[in-house]
Amino acid sequence: MSTSPHAESLPYRPNVAAMIFRADGRILIARRTDQPGAGGPLSEGIWQCPQGGIDDGEEPETAVFREVHEELGLPSGLLHILQEHPDWITYDLPEYLIGKALGGRFRGQTQKWFALAFTGTDADIRLDAQTPPEFDAIQWIELADLPSGNVGFKKPIYERLVQDFAPFAAPAHPSST
């Protein structure tokens, strides 16, 4: 896919993203409300891990907890960082979204990914924490299954993260605390 000259003049939006792991090694994905298939059967729609922009002057660690709280209603006390990905992972928007998505001001995003451990229950997840909600459904899936799901144009990122965060997909050992 070639990028238009207009897109090449646009910057990348700084962003954080969270791959949230349960103790059984499964990860949380959520279905976007602004894409076709939202509100339908769970086999439909575009699914993704929570993510969002970094505010001016905000540290990525702070931003990831803020974004997960805004999008899923999860307080930071139910999450802890397993690993911060060592790289910033950059992607370009597809041509049809240039000038439309991300306020039309960016060619794509440069993301700092975090593997987060979730110690709560599904009852702690509140998709209505944000108005309007960004997501209408969640699923817990095997990490290896993520790229084969309907993740839209972000598939290459998820393929990389399946490899990079694979150690966290193994069920956690019982804690002695």
C-alpha cells in the first residue's frame, strides 16, 4: 500500500495500548462501536485491545492506566504492568482513513504497548464508563488467536505482539500473597 503525498506530510499520533492478561493467560479484546457489526453477534465487528492518545506532557505509563480506565472503567488498582514493550510500534492508517480518522490530523500512530495483568473480574469492566462508549462487547481469547480475528488493518501489529508478549500468555502460578 502506498501512502499519498498528503499523508506523508502528516505526523504520527503518540499513543499507548494495553494487552490485558487474565491469570489464565487469556487476553481481553473489545469490539468497537464505530465499526460495522457493532451490536450484532460476537462473530461480527472490529476487535482490538484498548488504546488511546497520550496527552501533552503525559508519561506513557500514566496514559495507559488512564486510557484503560476511560474505555473499560477499570481502576488502576486492578492492573499492574508486566512489561513495557521496548519499542515504539508505528503504523500508517489505510488510505481511505487519511483525513478522516484521528481528527484528520495524523497519518497513523506510534504506540507504546504494555502487557498488563488484570486481577479483577468481568463485573469490574464497565463499557459505559465513557460517553459514548468506545466498545460494546468484550471477549477473553487466547493470545495466539488474536491475529486471526477481525482486527482490521492492525493485524501486523498484533502478529508482532503475539510473539513479543507470548511469555505472559501462560497461566500464572498461584500467588503466595
